[in-house]
Amino acid sequence: MSKEKGNEKHQQLDQFRVKDEGEALTTNQGLKMSEDEFSLKAGERGPTLLEDFHFREKMTHFDHERIPERVVHARGFAAHGEFEVYESLAPYTKAKFLNDPGKKTPVFVRFSTVAGSRGSGDLARDVRGFATKFYTEEGNYDLVGNNMPVFFIQDGIKFPDFIHAVKPEPHNEIPQAQSAHDTFWDFVANNQETAHMVMWHMSDRAIPRSFRMMEGFGVHTYRLVNEKGQAFFVKFHWKPVLGVHSVVWDEAQKLSGKDPDFHRRDLYEAIENGDYPVFELGVQIINEEDEFKFDFDILDATKLWPEEEVPVQIVGKMTLNQNVDNYFAETEQVAFHPGHVVPGIDFSNDPLLQTRLFSYTDTQLIRLGGPNFHELPINRSVPEVHNNQRDGYGRQTINTSYVSYHKNSLAQNTPQPVSEGEGGYSHYQEKVEGRKVRARSENFKDHFSQAILFWNSMSDVEKQHIINAFSFELGKCKEVSVRKQVIEMFSNVSHELVTAIAENLGLPVPAKKEITYTKSSPALSQENTVKKTDTRKVAVIAADDYPEDLSAMLDKLKEAGINAEVVSDHQGTIQGSDNTELPVDHTLMTADSVLFDAVLITNQNGKTPLFSFEAPYFIKEALLHYKPIGAIKDGAAILEDLEISGQSGIVIDNSQQFIEAIRMARFWDRDGKN
């Protein structure tokens, strides 16, 4: 996408964008160099000389090109976009970017996995980070969340323990980007506040189809404050207009080998193709006087606010419309912080949020080399920065002021604070009293009600997936004692759940416990999500002499917003029976059914033996992953040979039915395991 003239952030970044094509080679000091292939030596066969400043500068920079990766959320991918509010939220907040429906606020969004290193794959079973930086006229506001609305722990003092447990085990650095090992599950069993989040983690939410097809949540309870000084508790949501969709576990494992960059590539290509991802912003709002009227503590980060009890109000939308120019300069150097707020947005006493307000700044100090990470182009606010901070590693501004302290007379006491009425930030004046203690509220001690709520809200298919996930993960634990502890713990959630897990692991079934909590929340089930055909990818398996009906089918798919890619047994082009020609996007050696949402078969035979060998396997794998499969003309013969005709989601010679099958995405009633 071209840089928009009206986008203040892009105008600012333009000052830092550099193109090297066609320019003379220089050192970092601007000195033009006559040679860049050979180091300076004492004779052609002599030693390199220390005075070779060009070599030393080039090599030193190379040696220091990598900054420490994030301890968590190391593997990320990001894009630029814009946010606009649908109608003013002035009754709730004085934040200007939430009060002007005509204003488009630049944003930068980074998606990520949590546990793995930068070199891990996209499809790990994991939480996904969903962090948004709003470049508002009042300064930067960061909404730093995840694709799940709750977290594993209630108090940030336990965050190092949790991450130590989920990271690769210290004696052998195995396994990478996985929770399927002893230390993680030992932590779970001995810290039962994890129960609700583990249910989400074992669900399909942990293996999303795409960054574009997952929800985002602020996780914590924040405050909105209006011009009158009235405060409201709020939770933030991002709702994808394409709905919430996932892959199945077998797909996730295969994608990790076939294309470990699957989510990155999906987002990048969608934006390049003009299929801009859109997320709607939703808010749940609770009046301060209603803080204690629920059967959960609204400040507990291991609890959600059921949408049926506290409706989500859709208030705006975010469109991601530009890929980054440089991954390192933007995606890797961007620094988020939940403490980056603007007037009208404040904090609650959620103890996990309170600790994050410290840890994020501390993390940037080591990652980005010192206190001036805010001066990196991607982190700069659109409003100019003026304060008495000076010097430090990486300082870029040249401060010419004579004084650098407050109060002063030599500069007429500037830069000076401004009043709240003039836009100065003022913290909400909450009354606080109590003894200094290391403790948590009694209301935080219910660890299982919302884990039960989540289980009760799942469809039968989703429940089976959760059983399978527990069985896989615990099956990777070597310590039988850990497996038994976890099964005993989750007997507090569902006897059906632990019975199936115990039987899969060959362990005793715990005694049945009386569970009286019966609530459910239909909003939590992905079976109830939006289902669209937009941007779905179809593999069209075709070879030379493909039927003339294919062109009409491709036109119908395109009209439905479906991206069709031709997969054949050779590169180049293929010729149709009607003398048309189609470019080949992939061969059966370079593509796999796990890379697509559906498959369309058009030929029974190809030009090479590869077709008859690979095409049936391609189709069978899509069948086992419950995907739509279509056929036209003699392509139907392959489905007959495979004895799969007549199963749900199998469509022959009917474009509209095939498009509808693609919209439905999965057909769980087929034979076989989920």
C-alpha cells in the first residue's frame, strides 16, 4: 500500500525511510569508500592492519546486529493500519481518539506466539499475543493483549515462575515452543489458578487458522474516565470480521514442517493482495457501583466477563493495510507497554496488570540498549516530546536547551506541566486504604467455576479436541506423578473430561466429584462464530487437458472472495481442453493440502506419474482434516476411486454448493477421529 498523505505516523516515518539503491557506498560517518571486497593488508599476502577502519566498523556492526530477543513473545509479525471509532464514547472516556468518528488514528499491531524463540514455528499450541499501538494526537496508547481473555496466573510475582516452567527444560533445552512437558504441567498441577486458562490453552483457540481469524483481548480490567471525572470498569475486545477459526491439531503439526511461517505469510500476502484484515473494537463496561455484584471478581485476570452477562458493545474498527518496510526496524524494535496510556484511560487494581506496569519498561531497557527506546522511529509518538530527560545509550535528539531541570527560572520554568483541563494526564483518584500485606482477595480463590463454564460452553467436537489435547500433552510428560496430579486437578472441572484423559493415558479415573456450577456462555464456542468465504484459499488440482468448466468455476470462486491457486504436476502453465491456459502456482511437490482451506480436483490424470501418485494423497489428507472437497467433470472419478463420494462437504459439479461448503469450513460429521 502506498503511504497515505493524511497518516501522521507514516509522514513521520518517512523522515527515517532510506533507499540504498543507486547510491554510493559510504561508511556510517558518510565517507565514500573505494573498496568493499578486501580488507587492508600489509602486502597482498600479509596480515590485516588494525587501521582498517572500514573493516572494523563493518564487522563491529555485524557483530552487534542482533538485539536480545524478547523473553516471551519473541516470534512476532506486525503490520500498520488505522483505527476509527463508530460513534463518540464521550459518556465513558475523554480519550480523544475514542471521541471523534471522523478521525483515523494510525496503529501498529504485532501478533506473536508466547513461549517459543524467534526461530520457532507459527503453529505451536500456544497463546497468541495481540498488541496494538495507537499513535494518537495525545500520545501513544498501547493495548497489549492476547487472543485469549484470561491468563494463567493472578499476580505478576508468579510470572517468572510460570515462564520458567513453560520454557524448554533447562537441562537439555527441550522442547522448543511447546507446553507438552513435565515442568509446565507440574506448575499447572501445583498452581491451580491456572485451571481456566489451561482449558483455553487445550482448546482450538491455541491453534488459530490465521492472525486474521482470531480474537484479541485486553485481558485486564481497565478504567475509562470521562470529562466529569466519572470512572467505569472496562475490558477491551478485538472481533475479527472473518470470524474465529482454527486448524486441527494434525494440520498444526504438519504445517510446522511444511511452512513454519504459515501465519506470517498469510498476513503478509493478505495485505499485499488488498484483502485488508479488519477487526472491530468492542468494550464491556461495568459501572463502579456494580463491582461486586457478579459471582466472579472483575479484577481477577483468570476470569472473563461472560458476554451474556456483560454485553460487548462494538464501538469501532481497525484495518491493517500496510506491511512493514523493514522487519528489524519496525517489528523487532517496537516496544509496547500497558502503561502507555492517554487521558481517559486508567488502571484497575488487577495485581497482574499492576506488575506489568513495571516489567515492560524494565524489559525494554535491556532489549533496546537503554532508556531511549522511545526515540526509535517505530516507537516515537506523533506529538513532539519535551521533558528534562537527557543523554543515555542511543540518544538521538540533540537537546539545545540551557536547562534540564524543573523548576527553573532560566527557561521560564519550561517545559512545564499542563492542567488536566488543558489535556494533562491525571490519575483517577480512587480511594485506597488497608494494611500492607502479601495476599490476594478472598474473591480470587475460586479457580474452577469459569473452567467449568468454558467446558460447558463447548460443542461436542470442541470437547473432543480438548480431550485430545490434554491426552497429547500429558502423554509427553515422563513423570506419571505429574499426569496423575493434573487429572485429579481437572476432576474439579468435568468427570467426563478426566475419564477420557485417564483412559487414554492408562491411568486410574479419579472419583467423581459433585459439580454444581451449570452456567455456559455460547459466545465462547467457535461453532457460533461468523463464517465467510472471504480470503479462503482453495487448491485447484489440475493438469493439462483440464475441462472447460474450470474457467467458469474459477470466476465463481473469485466472485465469492475465494483465492484459488492452481496445483499441478509441473511448473509453468497448463493447457485446457478448450485451448485456454492457466499459470501454475504450485506443484504437488511444493504444496500440501494443509496450506489450503479446501480442495478442487479437475482431472483424473496428469502429464507425469507424479499426478496419479500425489493427487489422491492430497485429497485424502484434506478429507481427514474435515475440509470441503469439490470435483468437476472427470475429477469426480478420483473421488469415486477413493470411495469418499457422498460424504458431507464433498461437492461434485456444483459451484454454489462448493462455495457454501467453503463458507462452512469444516464437516465434523465425517467418519474418523476429530
